[in-house]
Amino acid sequence: MTRPAFGSAGRRPARPGWRTAGAALLVAASLMTAGCTQAQPGIVADTGGYTEPPLPEGATIAPPPTGPPTNAANCGDPTASLRPLPGGPPEPPPPSASLAEIQARGRLVVGLDTGSNLFSFRDPATGAIEGFDADIARELARDLLGDPSRVEFRILPSAGRIPALMNSTVDAVVKTMTITCERREKVDFSTVYFEAQQRVLAVKGSGITGAADLAGKRVCAAEGTTSVDRIQLVQPEATVVTVPNWGDCLVVLQQRQVDAVSTDDSILAGLAAQDPYLEIVGESLSSEPYGIGINKSDDDLVRMVNGSLERMRRDGTWNRIYDRWLRVLGPSPGPPVPHYLD
């Protein structure tokens, strides 16, 4: 058999159709390669742009002050409250209409929120509401109903605290609530159970070291709190962004939609504990005495709550609750000394 002749390069001559088939393969390969560089259906090409996330629902820009601050209501010492009922815890309270209603119901209804880490928050593992305020509320239930678990928590935004008390949808509010003369015109308060200081929370390395650096900056605070008024008084050139709760302030600060948060150091410590890039800075802007809010017509409940707070001061319960939740603020300063009206 005669072998086919090889070309001068020693290669077998191409068979008819090989060249055209090879060309077709090259074209197909080039098309496939080109296709790999194009955006696939359903995939948006990154153009390098950035869209800022929206502010939380309910966020607003607080209107700037229209003039110098007006004289606040004057009630003397706003922290002075009614003396405890005779006997007091651990003795059961004497009968009264308001206390009898709570006892017949079998639970104490307490308003708080779940966005104040260290004071009142929902434990992600158990779902239970925990924190300093939550434990104080449980102690009230212990003294009134004999069982710390007989408390019903109702979640309130800061701006909803006073309406809930005035409408009697809760028996008490234990929610980092500062006692002021203006608020005393609408609701009543227990004696002071904690005293905080308003300060500033900022991103580390931001250059913000106190209220003086907030001029021209955006500052977050919860709506319906004394923090809003204090920021505008101390630094009127700041823009105050109000949100429903303090957890929202943490989110907008982390997203750099505001430059700082300003409120009580006790609340700021709970926010800072969730983000290592944040720090509390500057000196105190004001003292914030916390009281337990109660309906203005419910004197017996005020006296009962004050008796429970006296028991917590006396038997060390207050210090134990502080050590459990607030050691991040430093060693226990001891419970505040009560002031009484009568």
C-alpha cells in the first residue's frame, strides 16, 4: 500500500474540511470567551456607586430651637417622693384600691423597652427580657405579689412612656426615665433608683472629644427624651436626629448616618459594649436621676414602690443587681439616697 506523502515540514497534509472546522471552533471559543466577560442575566455589574441606606422608620430631624430656652417648670426638688407605706417590705402592703386591683390581676404590668442594652434587652438565647431595669421591676413584683416572675413587660418607645402611664395601660414604667419638674406635671415618680450623666458616644479616631466638637455634626437621640433638649442647649449648632429607640441610634452611627450619639452614660455604655470601635467621650453635660414612673393619681403604688426600693437599698439587692449588669461603669457607687416630701 502506498503511504500518503508528507509535506516538506514533515506534517501530514490537512484533510479536506479540517481547516474550516478548526476555524469554526476558534470562532466559537472566542465567542465563549467574550461571553464570560459580559454581565450575566440577573447580575448587576458593579459600577462603583454607593446608595446610603435609609434612616430607621420613625427617624426625624429635630427642629432647631426657635430662641433661648424658656424657664423650666419649678417644682422644688423634683426627686422628692412620698414616704413608703407603714411596715413596708418584706411585710405585705396594706389594702388599697389600686394595689388590690394589681393583686387581683396577679401580675404587675411594667413598661420598658428592649433596645437599652444593660438596662432592658431581650436575651438572644432565652428570649427573656434582662437587664438592670428588668431586675428592679422583678423585685417590685416580689414585694407586691410575692413572686418576682409575676411581672408583665410591655414594650414602649421613649416617647410612649408618659402616655402609657396617663392612660393606665401600665402600672409603672421602669425605663431609664429621668425625673423632671415638667414630667411631674403629668405623672408621678418614685425616689431616685439610679443616677446617670449625659455624655457623648463617637467612633474612635473621629476627632470628636466632647460636645464642643458636635457643631455642624449630626447627633442621634431617642425621641421624647431629655437628651434631645440637652444637646440643643449645649450645642445649638448640632443637627439632632431623633429615632424611636436607642438601638436605632447604634445602627445609624455604625452606618455613619450620624456622627455621634448623646444620652446618659449608662445607656451609651450598653451601646459601646456592642461595638469595639465606639467610645464614650467628653465631660458630663447634665445629671440624669432615674425614677420609676407611676400614674399621678396612684399615691399608694408610689409609696409601695418606694418601700420596695428601701428594702433593696437595705438588704444589698440594689448592689447585687448593679454588679450583675453595670460593672462596666465602674465599681458600685451605692444606691442613691432617697428624698421624701412628707
